[in-house]
Amino acid sequence: MSKPQPVTGDAMSLFGLVQPELNAVDRLIREVLTEEDPMVQRVADYLQQAPGKRVRPGLVLLGGHAARPKPETGRLVPIAAAVELIHLATLVHDDIIDRAETRRGQPALYRAFNEQVAVLTGDFLFARAFQLLAGTGHPEVVAAAADVVHTMCVGEIRQNLDHGRVATEAEYLRRIDAKTAQFLATSCRLGALAVDAPPAVREALTTYGWHVGMAYQLVDDLLDVVADPVRLGKAVAADFQQGVITLPVLYGLERVPEPAALAQALAEAQDPRRHAEAVRLLEQSGALDDVRALAERMAAEAVAALEPVPAGPAREALAVLARFVVVRDF
Amino acid sequence: MSKPQPVTGDAMSLFGLVQPELNAVDRLIREVLTEEDPMVQRVADYLQQAPGKRVRPGLVLLGGHAARPKPETGRLVPIAAAVELIHLATLVHDDIIDRAETRRGQPALYRAFNEQVAVLTGDFLFARAFQLLAGTGHPEVVAAAADVVHTMCVGEIRQNLDHGRVATEAEYLRRIDAKTAQFLATSCRLGALAVDAPPAVREALTTYGWHVGMAYQLVDDLLDVVADPVRLGKAVAADFQQGVITLPVLYGLERVPEPAALAQALAEAQDPRRHAEAVRLLEQSGALDDVRALAERMAAEAVAALEPVPAGPAREALAVLARFVVVRDF
């Protein structure tokens, strides 16, 4: 069992072990987002102006390193770049779907250009990702990536057609499984596949990634409600305002004495006073503590899942990452 | 050189040689469009209510048979199904982009459900396609498919951001290259790749497919202007009304004495009298004949390109198909 180090630093320093490869991922993304046509290049440039936290490529790389110390990184870097491009594709499409105003602190792509271009840009990013995956010559890698895109789409179609129905906890968990946990599980799995890890290690990393993904999304949904909107880079309580009930809100509505008052405060959370009121109600009800506790349990299970993975700095980094995910505030 | 038979029958009978495999393609599509969730299944069912002409899977299969008589069809069928799913994905997304009302005689998917579901359904179809392609264990096949999706997206992004600018003939040809010809070329190429055809045959089939694709799109753009809207299954002059200048219209506007009168008639083509007027002006100007002649030259070049392909019924069928493409009226 890896013993987690104290949680320090940010997501970036957690990936310090694989920083050279993360830089190579960034270079490769820049390379595949280079287009002859200047108009198309404007779109490609826009995508790169506000890079994300690189959690998924970081997991591919750390997963590969943990599965096989000193791995051949020739396959890891394109796979890591591909998962980031797939993630970016889903964000571009999700922002159209959710009518999001901003993404990573700048106007969502469909607003900066138009919806048509955003639909096409998502498809373009999927194509670029599958070109990179095909280049690894490893059909299982392509299959794993296609599988997770399928899972995410089915989950979102279901969520959309289900719109307005108040979710149960089980429905919520199924939703974040499809939305996030499967993708983080696949990222770790792809790292293991890339270095031809033994099946037990591959499955262990997949289980680790799934629990980190659940923890990550639980915290994301907490932050959607409680975070400072400036630090978060987007509006607060956006999920609720789009009719999506997340676990903190679900717990809250079940427990506060006046659910309608909470719903009202959430609906008006763009007003900082109403936002503070919603957070106060949720905090008093114990909803936020319970969601935090669940996220912490998921993180602990992630760490426990690492047992079959060879001990070493990459496994340590994964364990620290699982702990970090639940204490982050952005 | 194959000597084309007289053109008879419809697209279906042209694929008669590969009908058993086309039936297997349909079964496989039905299988991969089977979803556990009943709400998601409603979307999957809707996609299958109005099957298309199966031109792309037909080309994969005929290409494979032409490249290697009596081919092992285990790889051809999933690849053929995958190209149809990719085609379907692009149609679902294009209909959102073009605000199309109908597709194949029924309301476009984004109208039957909503835009969000349509964005996700396109992504879902891409994922299903790449799952099938990965299952062939042939990375070159995955790469060829990803390449053509990339090409189509870049072409469409450029077209969208270029909106409103009157195209030149060269720009028009570049557009239909990216939109259709590359995909039909890739369909034939995938057939050759699936059966490990020699490079000369693979390239010959790719060249054939490209010319058929150019001819096909030229005729599509003619039909957009001249066809019976009922037989076509969509509104006439839809391209023009969306600001897309096709070659028949481009030639017409360059040649009619009063371009504004032609533009006006096209803009009002939902009125059958105005539609007849637009067709009369275009016909008198010689624009339609010149587009037909170009389509015929492309079809002839497609047939000529088949020379290195082994003579046999599959090559014959491809030659007939090239001829058929330019005389079809739907």
C-alpha cells in the first residue's frame, strides 16, 4: 500500500514526475492543431488560448509510468494528447448543449465563433484524436477510447432526454460515472495499455482512475455550488440553473426545512448575496459535508486500488493526486 | 479497361453483387444501434427509420471485391458499417448546422428530438464507427477513416467562416472535394485496405472513388436546383437559400443577363412557379449542361482509373455505378 504524502502544491506539480512528457503532449497538441487554412487556424488557436488542467493526459502518463517503471514513452505521449483532444471535443460540444457563456475564463467557442463552427470543431478534435490513436498501431487503445466516447454520449443523451426529472442519488452516481469516472478510468487504462502492463496492474489502474473520477466530479459539483465564480472561471450554480440536479443540491433539497427557499436562492445565485444564502442553507443541512465525505471515501478507495501497482514514485504521485482531488478549490 | 454496361436499375441493384454483405452491414448497424436505455434506443431507432442509399458501404464492399476476387469479408462488413455510421454522424450534425427541416423524408433528428441530443447523437455515431474500425485490428483502416473525418470538418469549418462570399469555380471544387469526393475515395480505399490489396490497386480504387465522389456531388448540387422536391425528400434550392453557392448557380449567375432575377427566383423556389422560372433561366444559360458535362467527365475518369484493378464483375459494377451516378434523378 502506498502511504500518501501530505497534500501540497497544485495539479501541475502533482504531474511533476511526467512534466517532460506533458510538455511533449503540449507540443504534439500544438502540432496537430496546425492547419493550412488561416480561417481554420483561428479556431485551432482559440482552442489553445486557455489550456486546461491536463488531468487526463497526466493520468495517462502517470498510469504508464506506474505500470512499468521507465516506460518507452513513444506511445504514451500521443495517447495522452489524444485523450486531451477528446476531452476538449466534449467540452466544445457540451458548451453548446449547456449554453455555457464561458469556458476556462474566455467565451465558449460557440460564442466566439458560432454554433455551427463549434459542432464541426468538436468533430474535428475527435478526428485528430483518433488519428493520433491510430498512429500507435494498437487497436485496443483505439477501442478503449471509442468505448469511453460512446459511454459519455449515451450518458448525456439519457440526461438530456430525462431533463427536469429530479434525480435520485443512484441516478446521480450513474450520471457522473458516465460523464467523468469512466473517462478518468480509461485514461489510466490507456497508460497501462500503452506500456503493455500485466492485466492485474491494468485493472488496478482502471479501478483507481474510476474512483478518482467519481471523487473529482463530486468535488466539481460541490465547487459549482460553493466556489468563488472568478476562481472557478464560470458562473456558480450553473448546473442547477440548467435543470441539472447534482448531489449537493439533491441532498440539500431533501434536508432543508424549506426546499423552495433553497431552490430560489440557487436560481438567483448570480447575485452574491443569494449565492451566500444558498451556500449557508446547504452547509447547515449537512449536505455539503456528506458530499465531501463521499468524495473522500472515493479518494481513499482509489488509493487502496493501487495495491497491485509496483511501488515507486509514479504510484506515489497517483496516491497524492487522489488526495489532492478532494481538497482542490478550483 | 472495363466496358460499361448500359445503365439500368437503381443504386440498390448496382450493389446486387454485394447484396448479402450489404444485408450483413444492415444487421451490424442494427446491432450497434441497440442500447440498453429505452430513451437512448428511441434515438437509435429514429436513425434507422429512413435508411439511406448505402453508397459508401456499397463502395467499401465493391472496392474490396474488385481488389481481391472472393475476399475474406470478415473485415469488409464492419468497415462498411463504420463508414455508413460516420456518414450518418455527419448528416445529423450537418442538419443542425444547415437548419435542415427534413432528412430522407422525415424531420431532421434535431427537430424530432432537440439540438443537444443531435450533437450528442453525432458523437455517439462517430464512437460506434471507431469501435467497429478498431475491431478490425487494422490501424491503417482507423487512420484512413480519421483522416477523412478531419478533411470533411476542415472543409466545412472553412465553408462556414467563409459564409456569404461568392465562390469561384476553384473554391467550389475544393469544397466538394472535402465534402464528398474524399469520403467516397476513402470508402473505396478502405475496401482495398481491408483485403490487403496491392498498392497500385489501392491507389486506383482511391482515384476511382474520388472521381465518382466529384461526379456524385456535382449531380447532387444539380438536383438541389432542378429536382422534384418530393422525390428528393427535401426542399429545392436549399443550398442557395442557406447562402451556399453551388456550381450550377455560380455558372448561372455568371451567364444570365439578369443575375438578380435568377437570385430572386432561387430565393423563392419553394413556390413551384418561381422554381420553374429559376430552372428555365439556368437551363437557357447553359449552366446546367456545363455542370452535367463536368460530372460526365468525372465519371469517365473514374471508369478510366479502374484500369489497374483486376477485371471481373466487381470492377464492372463499379464502372456501371460511375455511369449511374450522373444519370440518377434522386
